[in-house]
Amino acid sequence: MTACHTVHVLIDLHSHSTASDGTDAPDEVVARAAAAGLDVIALTDHDTVAGWADAAAAVERQPGVALVRGMEMSCVGDGEDGDPVSVHLLAYLFDPEEPDLAAERDRVGSDRPRRLRRMAEMMRDDGLPVDPADLPTDNDVIGRPHLAALLVRAGVVDSIDEAFRRYLRSDGRYHVRKAETPLDEAVALVRAAGGVSVLAHARASRRGRLPATEQIERLARAGALDGLEVDHPDHDAADAAVLRDLARRHDLVITGSSDYHGANKITPLAAHTTEPDQYRRLVERASGTAVIGGSR
Ligand code: AMP
Ligand code: FE
Ligand code: FE
Ligand code: ZN
């Protein structure tokens, strides 16, 4: 037997806190990341940077884990079938105060309560025991998981997952669209704010329709998109293989992430991870804000 000193660097580039639709506070996400043995955690709440400050403060208390500050942007892209489709763009290490990106983030994030209330009203008007006034008001940004939690509490369904399957699907009768940023515009905004962008879970077919490969390839060829999230809980092996091949052909950064949401999803932190060389490529391209804590 020869001793093998492989150093396992664990990097998880996608997580959510109570600033959006996760169930752990931002500092708890950081503490759990440290406890899970992660070397790098990215906090990527939907359409908000409200969790950044608390997560940054927590990193000071957790030697060993580095924090990448990010956000998951709600976007609209070209669908495989030609119709527009909702897509998520992971934006990392951008300047949170750059005015154009900040304005767009506020526009999209502030539309979410209106949209969730409307969905809850449609359910109530249909006779479901849901009171729109029970939606949380203390989050910076709310999402469908909050409405799912109301359906569980009301006994309409037994789990968050069942709530999505039966009542919250994007092709379901109660779905209301939210404000979204056109994908081309989003990647440009992130770049202009010194950040890097990675298209999230682009083959997650159980969530609904899929984005067109043509648009992804066009953005890659234009050098506008930095990477693709390849390993993700909503991708099976074939989905990941398609994306890995696409990323390699266009020299895009390949990431893997858990998309941790605390108790709102079953996936634990570090369920999927990113290779250190791929992570370094992202960090080297970013100039908007620094990675903090840990050994980076
Ligand atoms: P929204 O951003 O309000 O449209 O809600 C979408 C969010 O719902 C995604 O970010 C996921 O976190 C979550 N989601 C989607 N499908 C499921 C599911 N089956 N179980 C739990 N959470 C889900
Ligand atoms: Fe979410
Ligand atoms: Fe997402
Ligand atoms: Zn996410």
C-alpha cells in the first residue's frame, strides 16, 4: 500500500437561506457548511443579497470555510419548444451596489409577494383552506416554497414535494408568472457588475419545460456566460452528461452544487460539489467583490 495524500477540497456553489426560500438563517447556512466539512460555500438566495451581511459575519466565526457571495436570478430565456421559459442564473462575486444590477434585482424581487398573494387568492377562491394573509412578510424575498408550507400546515398536502406536484407546478392551474430578467440581459448585468454567471440546473425537466441549447451556445460563443451547473439534484446522469459535453465544447466552467434549501428540500449540503480547478477559473474572472474567510 502506498500512502495517498489526496486533499479533498469540498466546494458547494448553490445554497439558500431565510433571506429567500431556505429554512436556515444565513449564519446557520455557514455554520452547517463548516460542520459538513465544506471548504467553500456560496450563498445564492433568489433575487436578493439580503443574506450577505449575516453570512459574512458568520464566516469570521468559522475558520476554515470560505464564503462566495452570490444570488440566483429569476430569468426568462428561449424554450426548447420556441416559447419563453423560466431559467435561473447563478451570479457570483458581483458588486452588490452596482446600480443597474441592483435596480433589476429590486424590480424582480419586489414582484414576488404580489405574485404569491395572487396564487394564494386563486386557491382560496377555489375553496382551498389557504389564507393569503398567512404568507410570510418578514423575508426579503418569498417564493413558492412558502405557499407550499401553507398548504402543508392547512393539511391540504402532506409534504412540500406533494404541494409542488399537485398545486404549484409552473404548468398548473394556480401558477402566476413572476417578474423575470431576460437571460441575455442578466448575463450582461452580472458581467458589468464585476461578477460571473453560471446557468443553473438547465436540464431539470421535472420542474417543467427546458431552455433551448441554441441560446446557451450563443451566449457561450459570445463569451457572455461563464459556466454551467452540471451536477445538481434535479439532473439525472444523462442530463449531467449532456451539460458536461456542452460545457466542454464551449470551454464553459463546470460546477456541481446541492441547491440546499434546509428543510424545504431533502438535499443536504455538499450533495454535489465543484472541482477546485473549475472554482478557481470562476474566482479569477470575478472582480466585483472578494471571496471571504477560509483559505479561499
Ligand atoms: P419560485 O421561485 O417562487 O417560482 O419557486 C421556485 C422554487 O421552488 C425553486 O427555487 C425551488 O427551490 C422550489 N421548488 C421547486 N420544485 C420543488 C419541489 N418539488 N420541492 C421543493 N421545492 C421545490
Ligand atoms: Fe428556491
Ligand atoms: Fe434554481
Ligand atoms: Zn436554487
